[in-house]
Amino acid sequence: MILLVEDDELVRGVVRDTLEAEGWDVTVCKNGAAALAEVEGEGRYDLIITDYQLPSADEVELARAVRGLKHRRGTPIIMFSASHVEAHARAAGVNLFLRKPEDIGRLADSVSRHLGGG
């Protein structure tokens, strides 16, 4: 199960459709507060994909929350953003930084690698 956190409806739909076409189950959160509630819960997530700029809580806050939870510490996080914040994202605990829109073609392969499929 993949948790996708993206506030832009178009991007969210494209990424969700891309991942589901590869056979992955995707849960979607439209803002940081909803994502924080999800990661604090007991739902199983094998991977988290998040945007950098989110309403209600930013990616850094989300990544730090994930890394601070015993049951989520090892969960890979991919940040997909148009912002030039890779160093900041990695410092917060993000495993992989992809740029949008140019890295959209790498997303499925990156997810597969992080989930042990490639």
C-alpha cells in the first residue's frame, strides 16, 4: 500500500493512475494534516510519496513525524516536487527526491526499487 500526499488534483490523479496501472494500491491524502493522521494510525503503508508544499503541514513536518514513529521509521519516503529543496528534504528523512514534472517518467521505477521489485 502506498500513501500518496498531493494537494494538486491533476498531479494527484496522474500519479495515482500511474501507480495503480503498475498494480499498486494507493491511498490518497490531499493535505498534510490528513497525511499526519494516516501515518500516526495503524494502517499499513509500504511507501509514502509526498509533495513538498502541502496545506496544513509541510513535507518536512510529515517526514519528521514518519521518522519519529516506531512503526514507520523504515518506511521509504519519496518526495515529488517542483521546488528546489532536495537537500532540505533529505535532511528531514526523505529517501528519494524527484522533480516534477520532468521525473514523472521515473516514478514507477523508483517506487518499484523502493518496494523491492527492481
